[in-house]
Amino acid sequence: TAVEVAAQNSLFHVIVDTDHTAARLMKRLEKDRLGRVTFLPLNQLHVDKARYPDSSDVTPLLSQCIQYDPRVERAMQHVFGKKLLARNVDVASTWSARCGMDAI
């Protein structure tokens, strides 16, 4: 789906409230040799507000395709904030180059 393509590996990142929580979980993962995980601590995410183009050819992917809890807004903006959904491949290419965002 467009969401999976846009998120890439970020689709498997784990959102946590703070870097302290992430550190505690990482210690547990290391101690029990449970593997690796990438955490997105909300208190450390700083996301600039995206300026989306005003066009009927593209729309922000985040507002069109994804429903989420408002508490994870920063994480969602971090992963999907600069992703556009375009009506076709040619439009995606044009708008991606024009506004510096990924268009799908």
C-alpha cells in the first residue's frame, strides 16, 4: 500500500513516551538478547510543520490515509509529514521535485 511504501523501515519503529522509557526497554532487550528495535521517543522528536502544496493533484498522505491517536502526532509527522499522495506517477514526479517531498 501507499502507507507501507512511504513508511519503509519506519513502519516497524516503536513509539514511546520518553527517551528514558526507550533506554529501559533497550536494556531489557540487550539483557535478554531479544534483538534490536528502533524507538521513537516523543519527548525527543522535533518536527517542523510541513508546507503542503495547494493543488488538487496531490494531498498529504497523513491526512488522507492514516488514522492515529493524537498523542502520537509528532511521531506520525516524523515518519509521514513530508509524504504526498498523487493521482498518478507523472504528477508524483513533478510535485516531488517541485516541493522537496516524497510523492507516491
